[in-house]
Amino acid sequence: RLLQEMSCDPAMLIWLDGRGSKKGNPNENYARELMELFSLGIGNYTEEDVKDCARAFTGWTFKNPIPAAKPYGRFTWEFEFRPDQHDYAEKTFLGETGNWDGADIIDIIVKQPACAQFIAKRLHNYFVSDVPDQAAIDELAEVFTASQYDIRAVMRTLFMSDAFRSAN
């Protein structure tokens, strides 16, 4: 769920050029950064995974990116899936083959042990210490997996841990 919310974040689609990704011309930047910076880390996917991931996110964009009536000031970005711009062909991503779309890709990512480790390590480093404690990271990763990828359960475990409350 966390990654699904992140993947529909307007900022990510804008900054990583995902909103213009179309069938026949997928933009790999969004796919690569989703895996490298937000979910798996370097070395846990291949270039072919990046290509098929990018194909799965084709057609994800926004309605009326800049309203003509309000070219300046605040406005709400509204997600839109454009089926005519989506690549419906079969894709192989992280060892799984199917007619994947962006939501399927996220489901496949969170099932990866590397994703649990990645998220647990980032949370531990941010809230506990810059020095990794692999046993504590493994515990958080296990909670992430056992809870069916519920970030609230991971945060609860982290905040209740002795390491979080330690003077260090």
C-alpha cells in the first residue's frame, strides 16, 4: 500500500517523467527510480526488469495537467489511466511473467525480500541510528512480510523497540 501511494504521487510522476510514458515509447526513469531509490536498492533488479517495469506504467498520467483557467497558483493533480496508451503485452518482471500494469508491479516488488530489507533499513537508519544493526533490520523486515506489507505494523514495532528508546 505504501508503494502504491508513492507510485500515484503526482510529484514522482512529474519529476521522473512518468506521466508521458506511452505504449511504444516507455520512459524508464520512473521505473528505475521506483526500484533503486524507493523499494529494492541497486543490484536487486536487471535492466530487463527496468524495461518491463516501464512498460507496465505506460498510460499513467494526469487529467488536465495545468488547468487553462488557473495557469498560476494551486490546483489539484488528478491521476488518470489512459488505456489507449498502455502496453498490454506480456512482461517478465523480477521473474514473474504476465500482462502486468503498475499496480501488479508494485505487488511484485513488495513480495521481494530485498524490498523488506530496503524499507526496514531506511526506517532503522532514520529513526534509530546511522549505524546499521542487522538484527534489528531483520526483525523489521520480518514484521513487514508477516503483516502482509503493512507499514503501520513495522512502525509500531520500531517505535516500541528498545533501540528506538535508547540514549544512543
